[in-house]
Amino acid sequence: MRKTFYTIFLSFVMVLLYLPILVLAVYSFTDSANIGAIRGFSVQNYVTLFKKPELRDMIAGTLILAVGSAFISTVLGTLGAVGVFYSGRFGNLVVGSLNKVPVVNAEVVTAFSLCILLIGACGVDKSSFVSLVIGHVVLEAPFVYVSVVPKLKQMDNSLYEAALDLGASPAMALRRVVLPQIFPGVVSGFALAVTLSLDDYFITSYTKPATFDTISTYVVNATRGSQTEIKTALWALSTIIFAVVVGMVILMNLTGNKNEKRAGAGNEKDR
Amino acid sequence: MNRLRFQRSQLCIPYGLFLVCFVFAPLVVIIYYAFTDGEGRITLANLTSFFSSPNTIGTLAYSLGIAVATTCCCLLLAYPIAYILARSRFKHKAVILMVFVMPMWINFTLRITALKEILTVIEGNLAYHPFLNTLIGMTYDFLPFMILPIYTTLEKLDNSLLEAAADLGADTVRTFLRVTFPLSVPGIISGIVMVFLPSMTNYVVLDMLYNSTYIMGSLIGAYFSAYDWHNGSMIALILLGIILVFTMFTNRYADEDAGSSRGGVLGS
């Protein structure tokens, strides 16, 4: 009885969460410009999405920016976390506390203050993409740092010492012994960085060149305009992103389950 | 050996410099701008004008209203979801949790667009209920960020405590009120941190849902577009102050594991 009630409640919220996305997904395959009467099946929106240069560039730009800035953030954040782990209280205090600022700060404030510094005080040219990339790294690197630190704490420290005793140079020991142990944290940090970059609006809109758009800024501008063709093409985009996310989650679950099984059945005590 | 330690710790220098240049320096710059005027003279005028103008005070009140309402809505929806997922015996808990958290990874402007289309069909004209629409939009946007930390805290709750409560004669309701709920407070606080501040500042949600009232974030945006960096910096500083008070309070009570859980699922 209780379980039935629980199921109904969960399903109800789930429907509320996904209804808008699913309705748009259905309408993205029609030639209607508004939610209402469905006239006929059409893939015109998807054709527009990939044929129209401005839309294609916007999507490509978003992806390149996300992967590129995530890569820089991952390198910086991981090096930072490893360095701080081995350094004294001072490094920990400075990097650790500064790292928290972008995590808790409101995105608008981060974006505004960075923009004032770069464009106002240092005279950086927005059209050079420098401010945009720095902005995204400021947003992402702290989260990479946060996801690497716990892995460093779990790491078996004696392995590093053992590698040195066996004649490895410190750099080699770091690469061959430390890095593999913290690698899951590095990967999830990278994934997190990509999603943060893809989802960001504020940092992008304050630091981007005038001619460049990411999905977020493009969508916000498009809602102000009234071009039907673009509006419905964005429905197609949202459907594709939804499908990609679902695919990723399924993939993650499949690989995750396998890992759990391999990790052994000894973890049943949680039940 | 000493030389080695020194070398390894040097790895944090690039990131340390990066943080000083692009996290610390911007803070210094906005503090400078907030307390100076157009000619570079030190002044408190930006501060006093914020607190003496009915417009800006009204904006502060409106954003607090939106933030409180959004946080309450998220909490009322998220707590039961997290509780059911964590404490009952559904078969594929991890998968169901994923389903609730997944919207987090879809670009929020696209999700709000979708919501806008649906609300337009239901309401006809979005202009009639600006506050309600904003509340729905914000809740829709931030719900996963509330579910995740509460779930994390409830999930690791020690079962023996609940059994002890039952053995000592507490019924289900009493056990919940006296044991489960108090122990989940750290997760709730982490969730509130994740939702409250963004809903004070995320003015894009309001823009997209045709709510033309300003919140604190829109003030920064407006001052920025008008090149009024002094007043803009003051708003940013006031928001920073609110954030500081918030984190000081939450550092004491929030759940370490559940905090900063933007990608909690990814991190596991």
C-alpha cells in the first residue's frame, strides 16, 4: 500500500520534470510552430539545425569551448590538488580557500568581477577569446580540484615512496603511481567541467566576443527575437541533447554496474 | 627527502597563481570600485544609495522573496523524493535517482524554453502570473540540486538508530520526527545553499519567462550594460556579503559529503 503511494508520487514528479522536454521532442518532429494542433510529420527542424551556418557554428563553438576549457581546467586543477596535498599548511590555506570562492559564489558575481578585472583594469580584448576561456576555467577548475582531493586522501601513500626506493624519478612516480590512483577523480572532474561549461550562461555572456555564441547565450537571444524557424530548430537541439544525456546515463549505468559486481559482493552490509 | 617534498608541492604553483590572478584579484577590484566614484575618490555613496533607494531595496526584497519561495518549493518536493529513494526498498534506486538528477545535465536555457512553451499553452499569456511562473521555473531548474544532498545524507543514515527508536517504542511518525529528520538537517542545509543563492541571482529565468521585475542579478546586469561599474560592484559586494554569512553559517552545519555536490553522481 505504502509502496504504491510512493510509486505514484515519484512517477508524478517525474512526469512533471520531463513533460516539457518530451512535449518539445514530439513537436520537434512536426511542422508546427506552436504547441497545439499537430499537422504533419517533418524533420525540417533537424535539417535546419545542421544546415544553417549560424546554428552549426554555435553548436561547434559550444562543444570546442567546453572540451578545451575542461581540458585546461583538468590539468590545472589536478596539478593544484596534487601539489597542495604534498605542501604545507600555507599552500593548503591559500589554494584551498581561494578554490572555494567560485564554488559558492553566484555565477553573475564571478562573471561581473572577472570582466571588470580583465576588460576594465587590464584592457583585455574580448574578441580574442582570452577572457572567455579564462572565465570558463575559473568556473570549472575548482570543481576538478574538489573531485580530485578525495581520491588523493584515499590513496596509498607508501606506493609512491616504494617507487622512489625502486629507482623511479619523482616525475615518473607521479605519472605511473600517483596518477593512476587518482585517475577516477580526474575523469569525473573533467566530465563535471564539460557539463558546467555547457550549462553556463553568465560567465559566457559577460566575457564572450560579440560575434560568438554558445547554446545558452544563443537560446536566450532567440527567445527575445521572434524567428519561428530558429525557435523550432532549437526544439530539435533540445531533443538531441536530451537523447545524448539519456544515452550517456545508460552507458554510465551499464559500466557502473559491471564495476560494482567486480568490486565484490562484500558490500552488502549497507542493506 | 626534503628536496623531494619541495618539488612535489611546487606542482600547485600554476593553479595557485591562477587563483590569485583570476579569483582573488577580481575581488580586490570590485572592492575598489564599490568604494570609489567616477573620479577615483573614496566614497560610501554607492553603499548608502543602495540602502536608501526604494527601488534597490525593493529589488532586494523581491529577490529574497523569490529565493525563499523557490527554496521552500524545492525542499517540499525534494525531501519526500530523497526520503523515498533512500529509505524504501525500490529495486533500481540508483537508476531512479539518476532520472531525477539527469535534467541537471541538460542546458538550463533549453529546459526553461521547454517549460515556457508548456506554460504558455496552459496560461495563455505568461504576463498574468509573473511571480508564479518564475517560481515554477526556478523550482524546475534547481530541484535536482536539492534532491542530491538530502539523498546523500539520508542514504548513509545508520539503520540501527531507527531500530533502536522502534525498540524503545516510538512509532513511525515519532521516529521520523525525532531521529530521521534531525539527522538529515545537514543535507537540507547543503541543498538550501545550492538553491537559495542561484535563485536570488539567476535573472535569465525571469527574462525568459517574461518577468520584467528585477532581482539582484538583473541589477548587476543592468549596471554592467550601463558601464556603471561602481554601483555594479557594490551590488556584487552585497551579494558576496550575503554569501559569506551563508557559508559561515553552513560550514558549521552542512554535510561535508553532500556539499558542493553539483556533480555528486558523477563523482561516485
